[in-house]
Amino acid sequence: MLYQHTLKMVLWDEDVERIYKKLSVNGIRGRAADALYQRARRERIAIIRSENAKRAGVGILLILLAAGVAGTFICVLGGLSRGLTGLCATAFAFGCWKLITGLVEIIAAPAKKGSLADEN
């Protein structure tokens, strides 16, 4: 139960001193408090990375979809209409944006500030 409360505090990005004070009040100090805090911190980072891996995956799918549609139309019909070219280019650009932001957030997960509840 105490771990769940500590995890909530870490997910909400509360001040580290406040988290350690809460642990101390509940009789957990020193290495035990450090271990509990670090476990919650690792879980926070794993959650951030998981969410952003999904974002990067959506980006990859959009890129592949745009390339597949464009390639199919070029091979089968010999070209693309302006509208379809614009649609494929938009899907490709949006996919690149999702992929890049997802990868950057995965790399920067340990440095992320703020509550995870505010993300969605």
C-alpha cells in the first residue's frame, strides 16, 4: 500500500524531499526509502517510454501506409493524382513527426518533468 502511494507521488512528480518525508513518517528511511523511491522512479520512466513507443509505432505505421499507397498507385496505375500525392505526403509527414517525437521522448524519459496524469 505504501509503495502504491509512493508511486502516485512519483507519477505526479511531487518534490523528492516530500516523498522521502512521507516515507520517513511511515517508518521507512535510508536505503529502504531509496530503494522504494528508485523502484517507483523506474516505473515512471517505463510508463513514459511505453506511451512514447506507441506514438513512435503509430508514426512508423503512417510512414509505411503512405509509402505503400504511393508505391501501389505508381506501380499499378503509373502515377498519383495531385490529391492522392497530397494525402500521402501529409500522412508521411505526420508519421515522421510522430516517430521523431516518440523517439525523442523515449530518450528524454528520465528528465521528463510534470505529472503523467496531465499527458492524456
